[in-house]
Amino acid sequence: MKIILLGAPGRRKGTLAKKITADFGVPQISTGDLFRAIVKDSTPLAEKVKAIMESGGLVPDEVTVEIVKERIAKDDCKNGFILDGFPRTIAQAKELEKISQIDTVILVDVPNETIIERLSARRTCPNCGEIYSALDYKETTCKKCSATLIQRDDDKPETIKNRLEVYENNTAPLINFYGDMVFKVSSAGSPEETYRPVKTFLENLEVK
Ligand SMILES: [Zn+2]
């Protein structure tokens, strides 16, 4: 079962991926993790990526696809995988088609207002790093160390709006590209409520 997971920041994709992995035995592959891992490698591909990164360049699509290709050839992917963070563009999606046939695309969706509300309620302890949600934690100081909680710049509504816009511009066209393959699920409810329709859908999915 070969799955692509799509969804903007704050959609709780990680939680959903863990549940799919547990039930269907397919690993979650995040390109962020792949890049972090490859710089520790000494394969020809790793050397190539390191050279590009050290020169400050962007890793081209063909190279990213090569990294993904190596990863999905590994044993733990024999039953499939969940791609998270890839493809990001139509060009990457077209490259991916050359190396693998995807079964489905799961789009984790929730209204932007909900995301902004959720993320902008986040309060961080500058001392111990503990994270709170102002929606259910009404104190202004940390439970553990009593420091005054702050709102990080990343969690301010303006920044969140910008991040969402970047996402819409880059990734939303992929939803059109995959068309009928896209299964849309709302993550407005609890993680269990989000997962239930996905599980039913995957159990009935005909795998190529
Ligand atoms: Zn604290």
C-alpha cells in the first residue's frame, strides 16, 4: 500500500501516520528525516547531496527522487510506505511516477481558521520548553518551573497565515494533479475521529 500524505502545517499528519503504520505495517517516510540521515552517510549519493548543501544550493528534484528511490527499495517498504513531505511540487510528482505507482493520496484537511486558532493558542515555557494550549490551560506561568509563558513568533497569527499561504501556493496544485486518487479527511476532531474513516478507506482499498 503506497500512500502519499498531504496537508498543510498544523494538520496533525504525524499522529495519523503513526496509526496507519501500526495497523497496516507500512513505514512513514519523511523527506526531512531522509535528508538529516543522508548527511551522515558516505554513499556516492550522500556525497553528492552534501556537496550541494555545502555550496548552499537547493537539492534538485531528480536528486530528491533518487534519495526516495533508495529508501523505498529497503526491506521495510516491501508492503508499501507513507510518503510525508514529498512530493511538494508537480515536477516532483511527475518524477515520482517514474519510480513508483502510488495507490492513494490522503489529504488531511481542516479549515484555516481552525489551524490559526489551534496554533496561535500555543504557549511555550522559555525555561523548560513545555508547551501548553491557551484553549485549555488558563494560567500564565509554567506548571513545572513557574516561568512566565510566551507566545513564539512562529505561533503568531500573522506568521501562521504566511506559512499557510506558502503551502497553498506550492502544494495545493498537487491535489488537482492527483484528482480522483485523493481521499480527503478532516482533522478537526480527535485523532481517533480523524483516523476512523481513513482506516475504513484503506481496508477497502485495492492495492496495485
Ligand atoms: Zn517551564
